[in-house]
Amino acid sequence: MKPFLHGILLIGLLLISVSKEKIEDEYIDSLRSQSYRLAFILAIVYALLQPIVNVVVSYVLQQDNEYESFNYFQVLFFMLIVQLLFFWKLKKQH
């Protein structure tokens, strides 16, 4: 059931992400493109730093077992949320 709900959530976020604005012009297209670039870069940084954070937290808490690694859902959810937040923030600034 959990993977099904994750899929529904990701599809919903993707639909929100690609939906057209009331006034869709070159400026909005540029902001959307910029927000996708920023989200992609931050998702890569997240994917690279997450294992390091897991090891450090495991060491600090003095646990023998490492935390489970992140999965595709975490990365895609992070990327879509970051894209939407950057897009809305960039749109409000101008």
C-alpha cells in the first residue's frame, strides 16, 4: 500500500509542477526552467550528502547499524518539492 501511495503523491506533485499558469509566457517558462535546474542541482547535493549524514548520525548516536539508505521516492519527492518552492518564490519576486 505504501509504494502505491508514494506513486500517487509523486504523480500529483508532477502534475502540479508541469501545470500551466493562467498567463503562460516566456518569462514564466524561464522561471520554471530555472527552478528545475535549481531543484536538480540540490537533489544531486542531497543524494551525495545523505550517506555522509547517515554515517555521522550513526557515529554520534553510537549505533552499530547504519541507517537505511535513501530510495528513489525521497530523491524525487525532494526534487519536486524544491522545484515547486523555487518556482513559487521566483514568481513572487518578480
